[in-house]
Amino acid sequence: MELWGQRLWALLSGPGGRRGGIRSWAYSSWRSHPPLTGLLSPTGMVSHWTGVFEKRGIPEARESSEYIVAHVLGAKTFQSLKPVLWTQPLTPQQLQGIQVLCSRRLQREPVQYILGEWDFRGLSLKMVPPVFIPRPETEELVEWVLEEVAQRPHVVEAQGGPLILEVGCGSGAISLSLLSQLPESRVIAVDKEEAAINLTYENAQRLQLQDRIWIIPFDVTSEGNWTHLLPWGPVDLIVSNPPYVFHQDMEQLAPEIRSYEDPVALDGGEKGMDIITHILTLAPQFLKDSGYGWDRCSRSIFLEVDPRHPELVSNWLQSHPDLYLNLVTVRRDFCGRPRFLHVQRSGP
Ligand SMILES: C[S@@+](CC[C@H](N)C(=O)[O-])C[C@H]1O[C@@H](n2cnc3c(N)ncnc32)[C@H](O)[C@@H]1O
């Protein structure tokens, strides 16, 4: 099961922000790879560590070394460094900083955790292991939700913006991105993991979006009446990038994912459906009743899933007609795989 986006690196590492695509690294002490005399410039260090990474079979060797060198020099990308700096000698502190961070990459730690921050749709988010690192395809899920909301501008104005619930907020990438693009919206972000709740809170503060978000610890698999989780009343839409990896695929994930990211964020059970079905079962409790006027995207659930899920979800919904939920659209990701679902409630 492939979790990482397949966009060409060139598209990801322009002079603007960092985002997506990068993976992580294998162990070796930096002492066994001392910097070479005469290569003590940023360009020299990038070449040196690219060679070391390649030799050790570390994925995305050049991108990894470029990001680390740029980070130590206070830039987001190597390309955004002033060219005049590329060949200037680095200070001993900078050289040591690069060696320390590159040694972490040699242990296959993801670049996002090493740098401690990563960009998602232009927002710079703090990253802390083991909280899930947002993937580039999830940017497409957010884009889809924004498109659907934009088709109802008159309703947005009349209702003061959509009320959104995100299940499994992780670092807060989806919720904070929606809040930043929809100035009138409010979001309730839930996650069962304390580390995720704390990180979403920190990122909301960092982006000054804390006034329009409620961040609540909540396990979607727990039973009961959860309407008290809705401080502003029922929501217009639910969005989630839930754990959806088929359990048997977990062992095939890259070492960067297996060793550093929380399996709770990934493992969706035997058919990857465990959390998806809980979200769908709870949805009628959380969504507004009919008659709110958001005919196209209200009472909706937008999900990121595995390409095998559209059929599984469709079958599951047909066997649960009491939920009054219909799979109305399946959208493909940038690789052409069916990865996003729009489910809508049609009943009372
Ligand atoms: C794939 S990650 C998505 C994180 C973030 N939304 C993103 O796209 O980057 C799934 C998230 O769901 C959370 N999660 C897993 N099981 C859950 C449950 N039963 N109830 C609530 N959240 C859960 C995990 O802790 C994790 O943060």
C-alpha cells in the first residue's frame, strides 16, 4: 500500500514552501562520515550527504540533504537560499548541525520530524512524532471541500459560514487549512490521541486560528450519545482522513512510516474499514437535520480512503439503509486512483 504521494519532486520543492513527497532514512553514526575537506560549503555538504544517503539506500537522498542544509541555514528550501551563500564556507556550528540532523536521516527518520515543521497548503505546521505527517493527497481532499462550499456562497453569507467536524485531526492540517480558507467557518476537531490533540492545539495557536476551533479528545469507536461534543450545534459537514490501511498491508509500509508514525493513525483493521464505518454510523448524530439549505454539500461526509474502498463503502451503505447515507461522488487523486468519497445524508 502506497501512502506517499507520487508527485514529481520538482513540483514539490520549488523555491516556495516545503510539502509532501518526502520519506525518511537508515542508521549510521555521523562520525563514520566526516565532512570532506574542501566541501564545507552548502553545495558541498548537499553533495556529500547525497552520496552518503545514496550509498546507504536512503530514499530521496538529494532532497533530504537539501532540506537539512537549507533548514540549518534558516531557509525552507535549498533553492530559496541566496545563490551567493551556496559556495560560502559553513561555520563549525552549522556543520555540526547538519551532521546531527543527517545522522537522524540515516536512521530513516522522516525529514518532516527532523525539521520539526512541514507545509500543508501553504500553512507551516509543527510536526512532532508520532503524530501523522500530512500527505499531499490530503491537500486534494481539502480542495474538494472548499470547491463544494464555494458553490454555495449565498448560503455561506446567510449562515455565517459552514460548521465542520473533523474526525482524526492529527496535526490539524485539514481543520486549520479549512479555517484559514473559510474565514466565517468554525471547526470541531476530534482525535483519540493526546499527542494529536496537543499538536492541533499548538498549530492552531501558531496560526492564530484558535478562536474558531474546538479541539476535543474523542474516540469515534466509543458508543453513546455524543451530541454534547457539538458546542455550536449540529454540523454542516464532516471531513476525515481516517486510518484506512488494510491491516495486512501495515508490514509493507516504508521503515520511515513503520518506525516513526503512530500505527493508530494508519491501521484501519482487516479491510481498512474499522474507523470509516464508525464515522458513518455516528454521522447522523452530528449532521444537521434537513432543511438547512446547504442542498449540495450540507449533511455531507468527505473522506479520504484506499482505492479499494469506494466499492466496499458503497456496499456497506447499502446494507445500512437506516443511516440514510448515499455515496454520491468518488473523486480521483493526482495519480488517477479513486481516493475521495462524498457521502450525503438524504433522510430525516
Ligand atoms: C491518517 S491520520 C490523519 C491526520 C490528519 N487529519 C491528516 O490528514 O494529516 C488519522 C488520525 O485519526 C486518529 N484516530 C485514529 N483512530 C481514531 C478514533 N477511533 N477516534 C478518533 N480519532 C482516531 C489518529 O490518531 C490520527 O491522528
